[in-house]
Amino acid sequence: MTPLLQDQTVSAPSCSSQNEQPLLDILTEEHQCLLQVTELLTREHDAIVRHDTEQMGLLLDKKLPLLSQLEQLDQQRQQYFQKLTGFPYHDGNFARYISEQASEPVQELWALITTQLPECKTQNELNGRIISMQKKNTEQILQILTGQSANTTQTYSHLGQTSQQKKAALYTSV
């Protein structure tokens, strides 16, 4: 299958609302799922700021299935588009179909989804950067507390211990 040329239009064989209902259902579910992910990302951000690792773990357990569900819905949307139009799915073809052929409810849902996706991505990236910074800070604090310089290379003894592990063992035995 070759991608559409820019001057081609994507049209369904028959664009009745009955043919479009499965697409509307997929997009509705996708939108609801994105709303849930957005809520979880906001709660995750709050938990990160509070250093509430237990809450972060609980939220991650809720977020992962939703992300998996979003992936499945994306695949369903692509497959339905191909079945409906006979054209291969890519963003340009789908956007053209939405703007030229889809009903107003489908257009509105797709507009919401295309607005929510970048917002979710941005919030997820922000959360990831904060976690990364916190991890780096924790590692630096541990290095200071253990007397380990960030630039030192570790060597191992005949027992497989680093010099820092030997010092820690010495301190705990005293």
C-alpha cells in the first residue's frame, strides 16, 4: 500500500453515521482513557513533589494498564480507518479523513484527543525529569555520606568488596 498523495482525498465508501459509530466508540474510549491518565499524571506530580514513593508506586500501577489500553485503542483506530477507507493509516490520511469526511462529534473528539496527547506527554516528561533530578540528588547525598567522591574509581578487594564497603563494614563492626 502506498501513502496518499497530498492532493488526494480520503473518503469512506459510505460515510453514514452507522459506519462511523465504531470509530466514535473508539475515540470516546480513547478520550476517557486520556482523561484518566491526565488525572493520574497530576496526582503523580503531587506525589513526586511530596516524595511519597508509596503513592507513586500505586499510581504507576494504575497508569501502566491505561497506557496499554491507549496503545490498543490506537491500533483499533488505525485498523478501523483502513477497513473503512481502504487507505493505509498515517497521520496525514487520518487527519484528512477527519476534516473532510467525519461527522462533527468525531471531529470534536479527535480535536480533544489531539490536544490531550501532547499535554499528557509534557506532564509525563516533567514528572520524569523531576524524578531523575531527585535520584541524582539522592545519589550525591549518598556519595557525601559514604565519603565517596563522584570522580573516584572503585577497586575491589580479594573478597569482592569496594573500599567503601570495607569502610562501612568497619564502622558497623565498631
